[in-house]
Amino acid sequence: MLVLSRKKDEKLIIGDNIEITIVDVKGETVKIGINAPTEIKIYRGELLDAMREAATPPEVDLGELESKLKKKKDIE
Amino acid sequence: MSEPETTLRFHSSRFGDLEIPESKTIQAPEGIIGFPDITRYVLLDPSAGQSLFLWLQAVDDPNLAFILANPLDFIPGYTLETSEPDLMRINISEKSHPALFVIVTVPQNDPDKISANLLAPILYFEDENSIYQVVLESGNWPLRQPLLAEDDLGSGGVQ
């Protein structure tokens, strides 16, 4: 992996038309601005991880889970 | 005279061989996040209305299926802000009112940690048989909302 150090307001350019700006750094949070063509989809990494996990549900007994969920609903 | 309806035959690793009228297939013009090239789906309800869950099964990938749920069954007050950029991107104001679904994740090793993705719901436009997934940036909705709390998992005794 290419690792670069950047400071606030500094930019990275990827290819011809993707520009990444470090907007702010506070503690452990980095705020990032991205300029990219609309056809470039940008997602948080954890969203893609979650989608890949959801895409192949395991062969578990959904009925059992559902009875727990329905019981919870009835209580509420 | 109406044309006889075309039947789509395809295989699902979970549901076996399926025959679905072609008019029942659902287009996902943008795909689902992580699966942009898979654009044909069917909604399956194996329980015929008895279950909290529906299945969104890909037509062109037998292994690809998502569990969907109605968020209002679990999360009262779950709503979409019309100002969401993703809703404007899909021109929602020019479409009919969609049905709203959330994707449910069941962890292989710990099914009780079942969660719903409230951050990126599925909008189903029934009149045009299309679905779009949107990412809600303004609501602080969680990516993995647990559907069962610790309390729900006990031996079932009265609290």
C-alpha cells in the first residue's frame, strides 16, 4: 500500500480527475473532501464490508430468530 | 389478445430452481452496493406473508441473496429525509411513493447478533418494478442496528 503523509488543506490527486483534500484533523478523526466524477461511487469501507456480509446469508434457522423477534415485538 | 407471459427460469443456491414470470423481475439500475453489475432481482416471500423477512434474490447470480425487512417492524420513527442527496440523485420526486426495506445481516457464527442496515436502505418502486439503494448521510442511522438486545436472548423468563 502506498502511504503518504498529508497535513490539513493538503491534497492528493488520483488519476486525472479525482482530488482528495484533507479538510480537517481532530484527534482520531480525519475529515476528507473528495472531488470525483459522479460515476465514481464513493462508500465508507465498513458499508461495503457489511454489504458483502449481508449478500450471502448463512444457512441458519430464520424461523427461530423470528420467533425471538416477534416475542420482543409483542412485549413492546 | 395479450402475449403469453414469458417465464424466467433460473437457479438459486438457497431456493433451488425458480420459475418467475418475467414481469415480476425487479430492475436495480444501479445495482446494490458492492454488486453494481447485478441488476436483475426477484422478491421472494417463502412464507407467503407470515414472515418478518423477504428475500431479494439475484436472477443472474445464484449465490447472491439479501434478507429484507420492513424497518417499521423494528424501528419506529425510521424515515427518509427528502433532502438526502441520494434521494435527489434518483429523482425521487418524479417517482411514486416507494416501499422501504432494510437489509438484514445474520452473522454466521452468532445469529442472535442479527442486525439491520439503517444507513443504506432499499427503495422499491412497485409501479416500475425497480429498486434503488440509497445511503442516508443526514440521519446518523447505524450501519448495524441490533434487532435483538441482550435481554431478548435470555431463557424467556418474565422480567
